Amino acid sequence: MTESKQKSYSELREKQKNGTLKNSERLKIPPQEMPAQEPDVRKNNVEEVALGYTEEEARLEAMRCIQCKNAPCVEGCPVRINIKDFVGAIADGDDQKAMEIIQQNQLLAAVCGRVCPQEIQCQAKCTVGLRYKDPTMAVSIGRLERFVADKFLDNDMTPKIAPETGKKVAVVGSGPGGIVVAGECRRAGHDVTIFEAFHKPGGVMVYGIPEFRLPKALVQKEIDKLIKMGVKLECNFLVGRTRTVKQLMNEDGFQAVYIGVGAGLPKFMNIEGEQLVGVYSANEYLTRANLMKAYDFGKGADTPIARSKKVAVFGGGNVAMDSARTALRLGAEEVYLIYRRSEAEMPARIEEIHHAKEEGVKFLILQNPKRILGDDKARVRAVECLRYELGEPDDSGRRRPVPIEGSEFEIEVDTAIVAIGNGANPLLQQTTPGLKFNKWGNIEVDDNCKTSIEGVYAGGDIVLGAATVILAMGQGRIAAQSINEYLKSG
Amino acid sequence: MPHKIVNKNQLSENVYRIEVEAANIASARKPGQFVIVGISTEYSERIPLTIAGADADKGTITLIFQAVGKSTAEMANLEVGDSIDNIVGPLGQPTHIEKFGTVVCVGGGIGNAPLLPIAKGLKEAGNKIISIIGARTKELIILEDEFKAISDELTVVTDDGSYGRKALVTEPLKEVCSRGEKPALAVAIGPTPMMKFCCLTTKEFDVPTVVSLNTIMIDGTGMCGGCRVEVGGETKFVCVDGPEFDGHKVNFDLMMKRMNAYKDLEQEALDKYKEHRCKIGLDK
Ligand SMILES: Cc1cc2nc3c(=O)[nH]c(=O)nc-3n(C[C@H](O)[C@H](O)[C@H](O)COP(=O)(O)OP(=O)(O)OC[C@H]3O[C@@H](n4cnc5c(N)ncnc54)[C@H](O)[C@@H]3O)c2cc1C
Ligand SMILES: Cc1cc2nc3c(=O)[nH]c(=O)nc-3n(C[C@H](O)[C@H](O)[C@H](O)COP(=O)(O)OP(=O)(O)OC[C@H]3O[C@@H](n4cnc5c(N)ncnc54)[C@H](O)[C@@H]3O)c2cc1C
Ligand code: SF4
Ligand code: FES
């Protein structure tokens, strides 16, 4: 920080302390950029891209909050964190207090501060951003949440556990929803076991979202906390096959079950060439890369992954961005992101789109693959795309992409990654008679996350369709409350 | 939870049978199902292996595997008392077993391992079992006694004639199909080309044929799509829709190409491994 900056920072802090900092002064503080690894450096490593605020940056950013009376940001947060007060506490320099406020509603602050789509949630409603009519001018609530959470990451704030109730709760799936349910039910004194199909816990946070966006060590810390609280964890346990939900309840003595198995079934486009060697679902690509550390192939990891030169990724969501950026990190020279609408409609977080572009991902918008072409060894050689234009708005309110006839053209690639979304895995539907599903295969629940089977609750992506970490956590809280209530009376 | 190896023996040059502790899987598994095994948590591949047998009382399952690459070579080096880090299962749809009448069971090489529990199940359901088992050469024939015990008829063939009849499995298969009373069902498990040619053979005679596909897998739960195959023009996931399919509908050519996707990288991993641990005789 330059000397003059340092001086004005000190002045601002002084005024903040005395309570004399005026709103007009607050509004003049520029939004604090998030320090990040340089694009050219980071695309060659898997370390985290965003580095986190320094103390000064955090205080300055927090001082931008005008502490408006109605605090609309709170409405924008799915778990209703008392944002106004926690940001105020950071501006005052009381991070401990900020952490306590966040923890009233949020158990995974370090995660959500990193991966929440803040610009369409809390920050979309921020008065400061609205005043500038620019969401990027909003107070960076997520970054502040991360700042505080990281500061207390190693602090042992293990919550108190109520006396043992002797009741058993099974949590199926160790994603964010499952983690929250396990924590809250354990706190109420129940005997909780998490069952996870993979050999490592954490759900999409460990096998899907890449290390450079969400370090796995953070997720592991949350899991460690649960273990310390006395939650049992059984990995390599596929509910529906190893044991069924019915068996858990009727034979193994679990009085309540939370199903949080996520949206695990990759969608394909059903176009010609999708079976060719070199075509991946994003799930496969990311799992090989993240969970199984294919980026360390040859340095210990056994799981191979294509060594691609030119990669096409189909889709425009977070999953597509993660796949594209992972491909770069695995050594691809050229990565194309092919999306059939325009950039404004892309569902990915703005920050991730921005990061992907900085790293050199080439965005091909208003285009869509028609078929994938192979060579004589059935390896991907190219994709044939069609150009699109935007027509009338469809049911989703977004303008419908319409193909332009005769606009076919080819892009040479050796790898194609399909990242167009995930559906519900049919396994539980096949093996849990009596459990109601909707037509997309998602579990039906009421407002309390209760399913059609007594004692069985569900939440997260298996209920909502592919959603977000914070929404899964929100449902986990509701489900845990219902379960604790149910076990009290039962 | 690590799974202790309680028994190990070598069946042929590169084929090993191990019995490992896995109580939950032992009591839940049915013929035709498989597990996914990881030797260590941090870096291992997850490899699919058929459950060749199980003892629910002892809480153990039997795996029979061929050391072909890095992970299976590493497994071959484990001894009784050592542990496998993780095993998940049972996975996949169990074999559809009922009384069909006469069933011809065709096994090639390591394919005999997954075939055995299926043949056993079919026998117990009252079927007449005609078994044909084959391999490249004498040393690679496995489980002959086990098949003898449950078959009404058994033919052993080798490619080079070093043992049994000198023929490919398709030859006796064709003869069985040409008999007056043709079999009601064929089950063929082995290398992909073998299954392909078995299916071409039985198709001529309209004998419904079940094959068990061994595609490359990662999660084994329907999450990655890596195991996908084309069956009857549709995309199917071997791990959840299979591993058994109507062999007359499988696009074997495409499957074989997909299986070779990682050949070079797999060789590299194996070479690196052998540099460190060269005590097993994988190279010949
Ligand atoms: C690549 C990618 C990027 C994403 N980026 C973001 C982002 O930036 N921000 C954001 O908010 N959200 C993001 N998401 C979405 C977010 O990760 C999910 O919405 C969230 O993780 C869902 O949580 P969940 O609790 O439903 O369970 P999941 O995280 O889906 O976990 C479910 C767990 O259950 C296990 N399981 C499944 N079936 C069984 C079974 N039968 N028995 C036992 N265990 C089982 C699975 O192995 C898995 O571990 C992203 C998703 C992906 C794939
Ligand atoms: C449902 C299922 C059941 C199986 N059951 C058995 C079994 O009971 N016994 C057994 O020995 N093997 C079985 N396999 C095959 C076994 O999974 C592979 O041999 C193993 O994954 C190879 O791992 P590796 O690291 O040692 O070799 P890799 O280094 O991965 O591969 C070495 C060579 O094997 C080929 N290969 C890779 N994966 C497979 C595969 N899935 N199937 C066949 N060839 C492959 C590669 O193309 C390469 O040429 C089964 C496969 C499936 C899908
Ligand atoms: S949890 Fe998400 S939405 Fe809520 S305040 Fe934090 S970043 Fe915003
Ligand atoms: S192995 Fe991943 S979907 Fe079958």
C-alpha cells in the first residue's frame, strides 16, 4: 500500500471507530479487488486462484456497507445470514464477533464464501450495488465471509453436544447437505452415521469443484470437525446396494434417514459421435482430475486422463467453466467453450467466467455441436457445430436459441467434454419402494423436507435438481430440524 | 475401513484368487455383481472386479483377477494379512436367473471367474449346464474343477492345442447350437472379441445370449458415464444398467475402441511401477 493510501485508510478507520464515517464517504471507497494468482501462472498449477483479502482490504470493503436499515441482502441469502451485522463487525475490526454471527446460520462459511453465486443472491440485493445500478459495485459479501471464515479455520469451535439420546440417524451422502444434517443431528445428541459411496467424503465439493476454486483441505476440515463431534463416517458404502434404506431402518436400527445423494447422473446430448474415445462427461473428467488427482499422473496418481491439445467443452454453467479450466491445467493448448445462447444467459458465476477468460479459454457463443467426428481409431477428431441466433423468450424467460440453417462448420479438437447438466441417479428409485419421486426422478418432499416414507427426509440436489451448495445446506438445516423434532416425539 | 486378505493363491501364470474381509458385501451380493476396489485412498485407480464367490458367515468375498496393468499388478503383490484400502459394492444388476432349460456357458480366460457364480446360480435353479471354457494356452485355463463340479457337460479348449481340444470357444459353441435340441440360453464372458464372436455364432441359431461387459469404470454408481456402451442403438451405463446385456444388441466394435482409450498411459503407469517393484513376472 502506498503511503497516501495508508493515510486515507487510517483516517477511514478512525472515523469508523468514532462512528463519524458518512455514507457519502463510504460510497467513495472503491470496491476492493480480490488478489489472485496471475493468469499465466495459475493455469499451470492447481493452487487456489483467488488468494483472499488482506486485513486492510477486508476492513475497507466492509466499510463500503452503508448499514441500511432494511438490509435487503439478508433476503438474498438462502440461509439468511445476518449480513449487515457481520459486515459491520468486520468494519469495526471485531472478526470474532463477525464469525459468531455467521455461524448462527452457516456451518460452511469458508466454502460458501468461495463458491456461492453471490452476484445473484445476497449481493444482487445490496443497496450499494443497486445505487450504482451495477452488481459488481455491491459490497463483496462473499469475500468478506471467506475472510472471516479463513481466519478462524483452525480455531476449534466444536459445538456442544446434547446428552446422548440413544436414537440413530443415517445420513446418505456426504455433500454439503449431508454435512449440515450430520452436524445438527449430532448436536441434538443423536448417534449419527454418514454413508458415502465414494472413498472420500465431501460430495461434489471434492470430486466436482476443482482444487483451484475450493481447496479440498477446507472440506476435509469440516469433515474432521464432524468426526470430532462423534459423527461416524462409512465411506465405500452405496445405499441401495450395500444396504437398502429399508434395511437401515428395519434391521440396523436407524430411526431416521436423510437422503442427500445429489444429482449424479450425467446428461449427454444424444448426438452422433458421443461414444468416441476422447468424449467425457464433465463428471468423469472432473472426477479423474480432482478426486483421483490425475493432474499428478506419473507422480504417484494411477488414474489416467486424456493428454489433450485441443479441447471443446459443451455448456455454459459452473461445471463447464470448471472443466475448461481444468483442461488448461492438464496441459491443453487450446480450450473452446461452446455455448448455444449468449454470454448474458450463461448460468456460470460471473467471476468464474471472468477467470476462465483471463486464463485463455476461448468462448464460442451462439454455437452448438451437431455431431462429433472421429478418426479411423474412433478417437475424436473434430466437432461439427451450428451457429445460433436468439429468438423469442421461452418458458424460462430466456431468449430461445434458434439454429441457423446451413451454418455448419468444424472445429478440430482431440477431446470433448459434455457439461450440460446432471439428472437424478435412478438407484434409490429402483431400490426404495414407497419413496415418491417426480417425473424427473427427484425425490418429492414437503416444506419440512419430509418424504413419503415416515422417518425419511431428503434435500439438496436430489430434491432440487442440480442446484447450489448453499441451497443444499439450507435444506439440510430444515431437514435436521424436522428430524430432531420427529425423534423428540417418536 | 481396510479389508484384510485372509487367503490367496495363484491360479495360473498371472491370475490370482484372493479372499478378503467385506462382511456387508458378502451378505448382500448376488451372482453377476461386482465391486470396485482401490488399493490406497490418495492416488489409486478404482478398478472393477466381479465377486467370484462369497461366504456370508465368514464375512468374506472372493476375487479372481488377472495382473494386466499397474493396479492389478500391485494387488498381486499383496499377501495374506495385507489389506486393500477400499472396496465398494455389490454393484450392478444381479444376473436374471430362472429355469430356462439348457444353458450353454462359455468362458474365455479370466472370464471364467465371473462366469462361475452365474453358472452355479443357473444350475441351482434347475438348468442343465453345458460349459465351454477356453484360454490361449494350458497354463491359462482356470477353475476347471469348479466347472466340472457344476456342469452336465464340460468342454475345455485351448488356442494352441496344449490342453483339451485345439479350437476357439466358438467351435464347440456352434456344435452345441446345432444340436437337435438347441439351448434356451447362452452366457458368454471373456475378452471382448471373444464375446463378439460368440454372439455372432449364437445369432445364427437364434439362441438368446447374455454377455457381461467389462468396460473401463470409475465410480461404478452411474455418476461418471465412463462405462457407457451402445446397446440396441441406445446409450447404457454398464455399472448400473449392466454389467449383463443382450449380446445380440451390443455394439462390440465401438466398445473395443473405447477400451483402448488409455492404453498408452496405462503402459506408462505399469512401466513406472515395474521399475520400482520388479519382483512379479508380468513381463515374459
Ligand atoms: C463441477 C461443479 C461445479 C459446481 N460449482 C458450484 C459453485 O460454484 N457454487 C455452488 O453453489 N454450487 C456449485 N455446484 C453445485 C453444488 O456442488 C451442488 O449443488 C451441491 O454439492 C449439492 O449438494 P448435496 O448435499 O445435494 O450433495 P452432493 O454434493 O451432490 O453429494 C452427494 C454425495 O452422495 C454420494 N452418494 C450418491 N449416491 C449415494 C448412495 N446411494 N449411497 C451413498 N452415497 C451416495 C455421492 O457420492 C456424493 O458424495 C457445482 C457442481 C459441480 C458438479
Ligand atoms: C464389471 C467388471 C467386472 C470385471 N471383473 C473382473 C474380474 O473378475 N477379474 C479380472 O481380472 N478383471 C475383471 N475386470 C477387468 C478389470 O477391471 C481390469 O483388468 C482392471 O481394471 C485393469 O486394471 P490395471 O490398472 O491393472 O490395468 P490398466 O493399466 O488399467 O489396464 C491394462 C490393460 O487392461 C485393459 N483394461 C483396462 N481396464 C479394463 C477393464 N475394465 N476390462 C478389461 N480390460 C481393461 C487396458 O486396455 C490395458 O490394455 C472386470 C471389469 C468390469 C467392468
Ligand atoms: S451464504 Fe452465500 S448468499 Fe449467504 S451471505 Fe454468504 S455468500 Fe451471500
Ligand atoms: S462407472 Fe461411472 S457411470 Fe458407470
